[in-house]
Amino acid sequence: MIATPDFDVYSSEPSLDAARVDERWVEVGWDDGERSRFHHVWLRDNCACAQCVHEITREQTYELVSAPPDAVSSAAVDDEGALDVRWVSGHRSRFHPGWLRVHRYDRADPDQHGDQALWDGSTPGVPPTFDGPDVLGDDDALLEWLVALRRFGLTRLRDVPCDHDAVGRVAGRIGIVRETNFGVLWDVRSEPDPVTNANTSLALPPHVDLATREYQPGLQFLHCIQNDTTGGEGRYLDGFRVAAVLRDEHPDAFQSLTTVPWSWANRSKLSDYRWSSPMIVLDRRGSVSEVRVGNWLRAPLAAEFDQVESAYAAYRTLFELSYRDDLAVQLELRPGDVLAFDNRRVLHGRAAFGGGGGTRFLRGCYLDRDELHSRLRVLDRQRRAAVMS
């Protein structure tokens, strides 16, 4: 058995067929013609033997800073297909070919957003819709739903039981529900003493929730329990698609919204949350990683004097795009529907409701993106283990 420094399951195809030691790295060849290079220091740091990784926790015990520098003396492919590395110090490491293939790093920077699909009002099949009871009871259905949630950022479940705890059970299929100042599970309905504009019958402009937090929740779930009123239709936009349009059509506005920090505040009688961030956040590759948009959660702008007018102009341009019908998907919730969406990507809003009487009652909760990615990895690991067994 070839140890790996984690709990994942790896295929041995493609297999290793050669290894060559260079002064600073080891170059390996694969039977599909590919070649990969791994630095000596990287290989030593990732040794999965029992001296370097705890056999039960699979967490590293080797400490790079306390070990003397080492170098590879020889490397070869052994009878089990592992890369067998012998070190000048006398240490020995064996690397699973599937693990090495997954973790090779000598190529161009991989696209971290490669599985995302941008969408707008013309994209067919948005939101991807699934059977709620199937997702609650079957891991294959759960995996299919979560893949779509990661890809599109917006999904819908149908026929979820209309009890008050059901949205928590749906979210719990993924991971740990994130509690906020609104509670673990919270209500969205018109109230006489609302703590937020969401708990009125007012129209809500497109927004994300809790832009006021240093780390805003990554996922949001809204479960329709009752809806027999007039109005309240939902409006949903792919914030990443909106940002792409902004970048193409209004580059100056895009530059402003990705660099000038806006101030956000969620102030109530018992709490006061504030944060500052650009409305469009880029990752190290320049790709959009999150959006922070919420008209009624803005605190006074505290930008440099010469940036204020252009910042407001950029903000106006962004909101003009968010009201373009060709970029939006309109949805009317019916009892039993659960909308699950990426709260750092999807803008959601609604029309005013209640003019003709009736009740509109939603229950909601939040999770972090980490929970989604963790659950997907474990489900995928289990699926691959079953296929390989």
C-alpha cells in the first residue's frame, strides 16, 4: 500500500514510467506522454511516511524548519508504481502516482473558476431545479445538486416539507449552519417592528446579504413556507456575469469598483457590524471572487477626496446594469421551494408585496462556502472509492 498524506482516493492511471534526478528537482514521465517536475524541497516536505505524517490523523508531523536541508540521491519507479525517492540523509519517501499527478505544479496557473458557468436572463435551465426529498435522503442526488450549486451559484429545490426547521435540514446536508445576529434560522416576512428592510413589504434592490461582515456568508438558503399574497417576485442576477459586462462595457467603472473601498454597516439597537471593501473583489489572478452590493447597508463613503464623484458614478453604472432585464432571472416562489445560492456571487432582490392581502413567509439560513467545498470533496471521494473497490 502506498501511503498518501490525506484521506483521498487516487487512481494509478496514468502511471509513472520514468524518473530522472536533477540538481534541484526530480523529473518524472507518465505513460500518457506527459512530464512533470518536483523540487527536492517540495518532495521532502510532502513525504507521507509514518515518520513525517501521523498515521491516523494524516496531519503532518515533519517540520521543515527543524530539519536540515536534504537532497535526493536517487529516484525510481518501484514495483507498485510509486515514485521511490532516496535522500542523502538516508531518509526514504514513496509517492503515489495518482497523488503526484493531482498535485503537480509545474504547469501554468490552474483556473480556479474553471467549473463556473456564468449566466443571465437568456441562459436556459437557470436555476437548475431538483427534487427536495431526493436531496434530503439520497447522497447521489445531493452530489448532483451541489455540483450545480457550485457551477451556477443558484439552484432551486422543489417540494421540501413546509415545516419551520426544514431549511436547516437542507443546509445540514451540506455542513454546519452559520449563526449570525439574526439567529441560526431566521424569518423573512413583514413585521411591525422590523430589524431590517427585508422584514418589511418594501421592494428590495438587488443585493447580497451581510456585506457588513469581514467574511460574509458564502451560501444562503430561502425556504418558502407560505405565499398567498400579491407581488414579491424575486429577481436574481449572476454578479460575476454583471461584473464581466461592467468590465467590457464600462472599464473605468470596473476599475473604481474593484479598488475603491465602500463602507458597510448593519446597525441595530443591540449590534453594530461594519466593514470596508470594494464592491467587486478580485483574486490574485484578476478574476472576480466576490461581490458586495447592498444599497441599504451602505455607510457613508470614506474614499479619497478625488475618488468620490467617480466612485458614485461607478456605483450608479453597476446598479443600472442590475436592473437590466436581459441580465436577470425572475422567480416566483411557491410553498415548498428552497432557493440555495452563493451569497458572495448572486444578487437577489424582490418586488414589493402585500397590496392585496395574504401572507408571504420565508425561512432562511446561511452557510460558508467552505462547507460546500468540503462536502463535495467527501462525496466525490466516496464515489471514487466505490468505483475503485
